[in-house]
Amino acid sequence: MARFTVTFLIMIVLFLGGVLVGMNQASIGMIQMRGFSSGTFQEAVQTEKMETGDYEVQVLGKDFAQVSVEEKQQQYEDHNEARGLQKLAVTLERVVNWVYNTIIYTIYHIFSAFF
């Protein structure tokens, strides 16, 4: 009984120690995800207007460049073209799957009639 109690208490201490270490690692991960370690800095998004008229944006310490609407529109159109081909491929896959299943189902019923 004493051996069980000591083993159980050691397991509880190890478990609680693991919980504390995990909470510490989570805290370190949150600081790294924020991109800064100062507790006084509270803004997530910082913007600055440059002399050229463009905006410089920092989100959580990472820089983002300003791009034109035409470039984004072209990327969107390219994405939609690829999506159309993907829809065509999915439809073709469903048709082939249906034909294959119908053939297998028919052959199964033909052989089940004989045996």
C-alpha cells in the first residue's frame, strides 16, 4: 500500500510539473507569435504613409507591401480558371466512379444469380 501511494504521488508530481512546463512553453510561443517581447507595445497593426503615396503596414511585426488592384484581379482570375479545371476533374472522377461501380454491381448480380 505504501509503495502504491509513493508511486502515485510521484506520478502526480510529474504530471503537475509537466503541466507547468507546458504552460511556460505556451507563454513563450505566444510571445514569439506576437513578434515582440515588450509588454508595453499594444498595437497589432501599424501603418505609415510613405513619400511615394504608398502605405507601409506592419502586422504583428511583419511587413506587408502594397500591391495594385489589377495584380490581385489577375491572381483571382487565374485562381478561378484553376478552380474551373478542378471542378471539371471532380465531375469526371464522379462519372468514372459511377460507371465502374455500375459495372461491378452488374457483374456481381449476374454471378450471384448462378451461384
